[in-house]
Amino acid sequence: MLTREFGWVGLVSALMIGLGLFALGGDAVAQHTHTYWGDDACGMCHPGEYANYMRHGHAWQLVQTAGANPPPADLYPWGMPLPQLPTGATWDQVEYIVGNFKAGAGSPVFSTGYRNSNGTSGYSCGKCHTTGYNPTGHQRNHLGVEMPGATGTWALDGIQCEVCHGPKKTMSMAPVKECGECHTGGDATKRVQFNPLTGQFSAHHAQGDEFAKSPHKDRGCTLCHDPHKSVWHEDGGVLFSETLGEGHMCSQCHNKRVFGVMGDIGLECVDCHMPLVSAAGAGATHLFRINPAALAAADNTYSTSDGKTWWNVDQNGDSFLTLDLACGTCHESMSVQEMARFAPTIHRPPGLVDLTVNGGDKVAVVKRTDVVSVDFSLYADVKPKGMKADWWVMCQGPYGWSSWNGTKWVAGKRAWLKNSPLVDVPTKNVLKSKLSVLGNYTYWVCIYPTDGSQNIDSASVLVTR
């Protein structure tokens, strides 16, 4: 892949395909051309996907430098620097760089196939970092000499298109390989390995293991990710991020907000639900669910006879984040008992009632062709259990007042419920329609409990044209 930055590679590939020149001789070349075409060839018919892929970490997971001393300074896109070599090593001893998508994160593979110059750590990552991998034998370096430290052989360097779509003879537009086959810590049961000393999920690239124990396990990775686009450098690999913001892409499916001080300071969904507690290349955890109980991570693990510590599961076989992982990364001085006291209010309004228009509190400026959604929630736990109240849901619009009676809007001011017990209302939709008359509409929810308090929230809509 040293040559993939040079323009003549694509031209040569095109000529080879057009003229049928695939029998060029030599084992390595024959293996490369007969079974696998390589990403340059895919790019001729799929230029958009190819352009996105070339900005993806997959394309740069194993780059051959072939003893170049030094490799080109612009070998990587975005000006990423070459990794530092171990003391005493030189670039003419290096065959590959493995993993350098994030600046400075790569490491060398020497021409012997070892990860270090003293020959004690072999390169065994080919199953996931190469294309056309065969676990037997040893890959040859650019001089044609076997690399004894390298486990297996492969046709192409890096994670090219045919890893997921299959080699050219059987290529499928639908993926033939799932993300979790490589994004896994390697445990057959897809358990999540945990290191209590570091407070991190410690298996290498274990997003798939975590996802398999999450509430989203039946939805698939492409629920949130575009597999052809990078999640780094704002390249659109996280779906909905352009319209909702990467930190709030969850709101595409979840009708949740962050209330109180946490909401005021701009806390985003991923700050709590995807904390950076997954090590070894994974970063943000993919468990998502948070247990609000006063439970620490060390209380939710179990050890096996092999000496490894695994993240425990609930009765459904799912795992969850504990509060010290979700909250403790910022609130280091708080105990889990204190965190548990505040956790239930994160998605609850600080008072009794909360009303939103189109998911927000600000004036919604809309057109007559826009659909307007009005929702409210009620947090009954702020009042003594069993207390009763009168419930009013009203709108002050261009033609006067109207009221919600539980099924529809009717003219005038009328109570929805009289002397009715206060109960939690997670989210109640009272309007989802177009407003055809120009003007201002103010929606109100008024709860009057028997203790004499007044609990009111409102939000407005301005229909302009």
C-alpha cells in the first residue's frame, strides 16, 4: 500500500482489467490479481464510496513501507506523522506500519515479521488487518523472504473493500462479513473483558462484544454508522450527526432530554452513555445502558479460572454501565450513593411538569405545511405519593382558548382531569399536526395539586406562512 498514494496505480489497474492482463507470474502477484482486485479497481465503478473509504481507518490499518528509509513524509492523509521507531531501529528494517489512523498511534512491523527489533513479539493481526487472509504459513516481505514472526499470509494489505464484500468472483453488494467478526476481544461467548485496576474494558477493539450485550444488539451497527465513512474527522460516519449533532444522534430514536444544570452546561447523550472507558483502540464504549443503582464497576464483575475478569450480565444476558463509569469520569469526588441519588433526575424535569414543542423549550417558528409536535411529561415523585390534582392542558391561539380532553382539542378552557392522582407521565403527546392558521400559539400544562401549589409550564409556536 506504499504506492496507493501515486496516481499511476489506478491507471495501471484500469489497463490490466481492460486488457485482461492478470497472469503476470509470481505467487504473490497471481494471488493478488486472480482472487482479489483491490480497492483501486472497486473505485473505478464506485468512486464515491472509494473516496469515503480512503478517509476511513480501515484503509490504513496495514501500510507497506518496504524498507524505504525513510518512507514519504506524506504517506498518510491529513498530515498524520509517521510513528516513532524503537531506540536503535531504522526505517530500512521496517516492512509495514500497522494502525496509524489516529496521529502517532501506529507501530512498525519489521521485515522479519516481528513487532519489535529483538524478535520477541510476532505480528498476528492479519486476520482482521488484511485482505484475503490465510492463517497458515508466513507472509513474505518485499524481498520475497518469509517473515517468521508474521502469522499467516494475505493477498492485500489493509482492510480493503473485499474483506466485507467478498473477493471478486463472489462479490456481493451486501456485506458478507459482519463488523463484530473483527471488532471483538476474541472471546467465543462475546463477553466483555474488564480491568478493575484501570477501570476500563480491556479487550482489543471490543466494540462488537459490548454492542452484543447492549439494548441495540438486534439492530445492527449500521443503525448508527455508515460503514464506508470514517467516524473521525467529521466525515459523516456517524449517522444523523449532521442534523442532530454527533453528541445527540441518539435523539433520532429516543425522545429524551437532559434537564437541570447538566442540560444547561450542554451535556450530550454520548458523554454519559458512551464514556471513553474502552481501551485498546475502542475508545467510546458501546454498552449504552446505564444502571442508576448505587453500583460500582468492581461490584459487577466476575473472574474465571483463566485469571481474566469479565463484565457481568443481567437476567437477559445484557450488560450495563455502572454510575462510576458513566458519571465518575467527571464527578470523581462523588460516591456512587450520591450519584444514584441524582441519576434518576437527569432525564426528568427538576419540577413537576415539563412541556416541549418540537422537542424544545424555545419558540418554534414554523410554516403552515410543517408538522408541530407538543409533548409533556410529569414527574410525580416530587410530591407525596397518592396526592391528587386538577390537570389542565390548554392552548391560547389566534381564535382564543382550546383544551385537551384526553382524546382531542375542544374550544374553551376545560380541565382534562379533576381531582385525579398524580402519576408519572414519561412522555404524553397531545398534538402532532399542522397548524393552518397564521399566528401565535402558546401551549400550557397546568397541574394544581391539593397542597395548593401551582405547577405550570408553557411553550409557543409562531406560524409565519
